[in-house]
Amino acid sequence: MQPLVGLDAAFLSLETPTTPMHVGVALLLDPPEGTRSLFSSSTRYAQIRRIIEQRLHLIAPLRQRALRVPLGLHHPVWVDDPDFDLDDHLTRASLPSPGRRPELDAYVASIMSRPLDPDRPLWEMHVVEGLEDDRIALVAKVHHAVLDGVGGASVLAAFLDVTPRSRVVGLPPEWDPAPLPSQAQLLRHAATSLARQPGETLSTLQAGVETVADLGLHNRELSGRGERPPPAFFAAPRTSFNGAVSNRKRYATVSVPLEDVKLVRRVFEATVNDVILAIVSGGLRRLLEDRGEEVERSLVAMVPVSTRSEEQADGLGNQISGMLVSLASDIDDPVQRLDAISESAGVAKEQEKLHRGRLLGDLAQIAVPAVVSRMARAVAGARLFDKVRPPFNVTVSSVRVPDVALFCAGSRVVAMYPVGPMAEGIGVNVTSFSYLDRVHFGLLACRRLIPELDELATHFDDALGELVACALDAEGAIA
């Protein structure tokens, strides 16, 4: 038995029927070069299935269950699943005609709305046929307890290749899992762990108090320098897209040229992440304008931050922190808005370095799963965020994948559209993957709060276009 720790366990405890805590990605695959009419859909499915079957052993959690301790007294444990069967996790599907991106987005929304089966390893993949241009899609869905964004890239790497020819993987060791532990064994494990809990709790709380004091001192120093501290939790404005979320989701995608993002970054001396935040800010401003809605202050984004060292780059589990960044949505000028976002992100990064993500992970480690789970369900059941301010307005995550062409079973990956998890009270999650010459955005939203999600995706494209026009004007003025 290998216990789940920190945030890995928290993502299981925080899951509710309306906020399943899984992440995903939809890969668009071209047919193998020169074989568009030679390989049937069945053949391509069989090739992908064989790749997955041959490489499953490279990612141990894909054959493990998260077994919960009775009464939720302590964190769940990872155990090998003696009943593991690949066919329980791999599905073949076909899109309705015409098989374009809207049909694929609708399919992704349907599978992301459903929680994973807790009595099996926490993942599934869908091979989706019927796309235009003889393409297929591979949609992967994995629980956040298994991995974060960087870990997700490692999992993808296990099943992908850098050439059309699939690499040879060594034969897996014989799969001989032990029987599942009994309830008594799980309780003994929990009792042993809880015996050490008082000391861990005291040291964690002490470290937490010191961290909060350090952050307060740091914010006073910022104010003394005339800089604005990062936004605080629950300081975000109330909006029509923040509220109690439902289990009915919508998904939309948009792809923009990476060259345009880099142009804006270079001309206005920002970072790629700053530009992505500015795109999100511009898109949400347009959404609010379409609704005739005014908010009293700037929108606030939660931006996950990896805390992995170089040595931990290929590890799984969650090694993340988060920072709150003002989206400067109350500023009309797009360049001034980008500058304000860059400043807010820079200050937030300074603050994040003070605690390096330890506070969230340490608090999650000492939390009792039964208590956390009941609180999460009570908040959802009471529809609390229909009545109070949200902790922030939107989650915005950005992940870089290898800057080389990738292949799956000989098929070139032409696009990667990510799917992030939704939090209670936050109507939309925006996640982006930078792959080759494009930035691919995936937007997952509550259908009740943002029924016009396709329009929001279009607004993202428009927001980048506005920034590109400003960058070209600025370059022309310099010349």
C-alpha cells in the first residue's frame, strides 16, 4: 500500500458530483503518411490499442486503484488492481457527421461531465473516429490525484513517439498483483499513520503561521514601494459566470498562432503566460459586454504553478502551487491591460516563491478526508457560490509540451486540446498547450453559467488579434 499524499489526496476528497476532479486532452491524429485509403478504422484502432497495451507498465498508477480508508479516517492508498482489464478503460466511438471540431468538442464535454469509476484505476481513453479528413482523435481522461499538468505531459510521452516508427519498448514484467487489502488492514494502516499525525499537524500549523506572517510582511514591503500586492482570496468580483456549477458541461476549443503570441511578447516585453492571461482577460471582457454586465473591479485568475525541480520533472503526482493574478479587465486599452497583467503576475511570482507551494500541500496532508469531503459536498449542495463572492473568477493554466512533432501509432499529432478541472463557484477553466507553431486552448465550462462558450472561444481569438494589431503598430512606429 502506497498512501496518497498532500494534494493527490485532496483532489479525491474535494470531488463532488458537479465537480469531478479529472483532467484530459484530445489529440487530433492525421492518418499515417501515404496510407489514407489503405488502413481501415479498425486497423488504426488496433494499432493504438496495441501501443497502449505494450506501454501501460511504464505508468504504474494506470493499473492501480485509489482505495479509500474506512470512514475516511485517513488518506486513500494506491494498490495494484487484481481485476485490471484494459477494455474497461479503452473505448471506441464515432462522431456524427460532419465530424468537425464542434462535434468533437461536444463528445469531449459529454465524457468530461461524468466522474471516473472509483472502483477501477482512475483513467480512461477514447479512440474517436468519423472526423473529417480521415482523422481520428485520442481523448484521454485521468484523475487529478494521479498527475498535474507537467505529469500529464510525462504520461503522454509514454504513449507517443518522435518519429512515425513506434519505438521498441521492453517487455513488461509479469503482472501478478496481490489481493486487495482487507478493511482491517486499511484501518491498521490508518492507525499507524494517525499516531504520527499530532506532531506533523503541530509543525505544519507552525510553518503555516510563519508563512502567513512572511506574506503579510512582503505585501507591506510592496505597498511601501508603491506596488500593488496580489489579489486576495474572495476579493474577486461577483459575475454571472461565477456561481454554483452543475454537472452539465460544455467544451470549446480555439487555436492561435504561437508566432502571434511571441510577437506580442517581444514587442511589449512580456512573457508568453502574460500574453495568454491577456487573451483570457480580453475574451472575458467581451463576454461581459455581450451580456451588458458591469463588474465593480478587475477579474482575478488562479494560475497553477509547478513546484517541480529538474530531478522531479518526469514524476507523477501533484507538485503544484497557485498564484492569484489580476486580469486588469477594468482597463480598456489592451496594451495597458497587458502591462498591468505582467506587473501583477510578477508580484504574484515573488509571493509564490516565499512559500514554494508548501502551504497548500502541507495543509492537505493533515486534513481528514471525511471532513474535507463532507465540506465540499455541503458547499455544492447549498449552492453557496450563488450567494457569496467567488474565491477567484477563472482558472488559467498553461503547459508547454516538447517542441517537436509527435506521433501515435504512426499517426502524426496535429493538435492537442487540453481539458482542466472545474472548481465549485468557478464557471470556466481555461487550459492551453503550446505545441509546435500553435497555442491550443481548451475551455471547460458549466453549461448553466456559460451556455455561449463557443462565442467566448471566438472572443479569445479576437483578443489576440487586437494585441497583434497594437504590436504591429508599435513596430511600425519604431521603424
